[in-house]
Amino acid sequence: MIVSLGSGRVDISVAQTLKILLSTVFPLTPDVSATTWSVIVDVRLPRILAGMLVGGALSISGASFQGVFQNPLVSPHILGVAAGAGFGAALAILLFDNIWLIRWRINLLAMGDEDARTLGVNTEALKLVIIVCATIATASAVCISGIIGWIGIMIPHIGRLIVGPDHKYQLPISMIIGAAYLVTVDTIARTALTTEIPIGILTAIFGAPVFAMLLRKTQKAG
């Protein structure tokens, strides 16, 4: 995050970036120009925080959809969820919290509806809650950044490789990886060329090969 804050058309050293960040919390006066301070606090910091929120929301939504539908090729964008961008962010925060609280119940859906019902789980209600929560989180992310593809399908698989199929752990790690991934890609988009690269192009470059690999693997398994 510190490197991303200092990177851009105006390069700012790590030391200066840290001083500026500390000055927003503590009564310090960083020895930097007003322009440098504004670039960090007013331009880059909000963008990076938004990127973390969007990356985390898309990743955890993708992992939730894959768990509900038991399909590794499912993502918010493939389902068309990302097109519904007219929902409020405050509602998304409430529903996102619900996903966090019931993430361990997604594991029960992997057992199949019949076995889950024998354990007292109302599978239809549970699926509805998860789908609604993930949909609202995705739509709110789209409100902030526009449609950014491939994150919801690629990041959950990376999380699954790290912690396994248990959604109690997979959802948190997917959220963390997704946040870091989108900030990294956004930094590349801002700094690689003299003009900013559309972030969707970069996520497609990284995500399309992963999707092709998963599709091939699924076809072989079938």
C-alpha cells in the first residue's frame, strides 16, 4: 500500500509518504509541499482504499457464488450480477456482514441439499440470503469502480489453493488477496505507461488464462 501511494506520475518517496500518512493521525507537520500532500491524501489514498473494498467485495462474492452453486466457473459477472449497480452502499455493508457471519454454513451446501436438510438447514433460505448478500456487495463495488471482470472467478481459486475448500477460511483469505490484487493491478495501470491503462484490460490479461485452465479442467472432469 505504501509503495502504491508513492507511485504515479508524481513519484513520492516512502519516507515522505509515511510522514504524510502519520500527519493525518498525529499532530505532525510533514516537510512536503501542499501539492505532494494533496496527491497522497486527496487523490491516491481514497483510490487505494476504494480498490481494496472493491477487490475484497468481488472476491468474497465470487467465492460465495461458487459455494452456493457448487460450480468453480461461476462469478458475479458471469451470472450478470455486476450489471445491477443501482443498489445502495449502506445496504451492501449490512448484507456483506451477513455473508461474514454465515460463511461456515456455505460448507453445508457442499454436502448436497438433502444431507444439509437432515442437519436442520433451510437450504433454500440459506441460498437466498447468500445470493442476495453477494449480489448487493457486487453491485455496490460496480457503483464505485465500474465493471471489473475476472476477479470474482480467479481470486477464490487462489484462496482455495492456499487454505482449502473450507469457506470459513476461504472467504477471508479471498477477500484479503482480492484487495491486495486490485490495488497492485491499479498501481500497474497508473504507472506502466504515460497514459493510464484501463484496469479491466489488465484483469482480463491475468484472469482469462486462469478461466481457460479451469474450463479445460472442468471439461476433462466431465
